[in-house]
Amino acid sequence: MTDQTPQQPQINVEEFSKKSLEFYDQIKAQLEAESPNKYVAIDYETSRHWIGETASEALTKAKTDFPQKIFYLIQIGSPTTFSIQSIRTNDLFGKKNSYDFNWAH
């Protein structure tokens, strides 16, 4: 029997963080004016972002468009940043039901 669990892509965390923050810097003023204290999930590769009231909401929106991607999350206007890797989990019947989060501060 083969393992059919989707594999997360291997990434260079330093490069991922650097490029994500560079993209955030490009949209920071707009986000801080329009959505202070909310959360944003960033994908620098597509130059897209998703905003949510919570980190989970922003990530869920991003994962709807790109289920296999890894996103960088920032609380808008906060000096603290964090990234998140998520893997969609299956329930006992193989139905996708939730996300597990691995946080990196």
C-alpha cells in the first residue's frame, strides 16, 4: 500500500520569509489604512493576499484558492509577524474537514 498523503513542498524558510515580507511592504500602507488589526495571508508568488478577522479566517480563504500552498500570515499593523504551514486533515471517512496548523514564530 502506498502513502497517499499529499506532501508539503520543501521551502527555504529564509527566502520564503524575505520574499513574503517584501510583498507585504508593497501593500502595507493600503492594508493598514483599510484593514487595521486584521490578519492577512500572503502568497508572494502570485502577488495575492487574503484578509480575515482572524488568522484562521485569512488562511481558510487563501486555502480555498490554493489548497496545497504555504502562506505567510501577518497581523496588519503589528510589529510581530509569523508564518504558518497548514495541512488539510481527513476525518475517519476520508472527508476533508479541517486544517491542522504548524506555527513558526
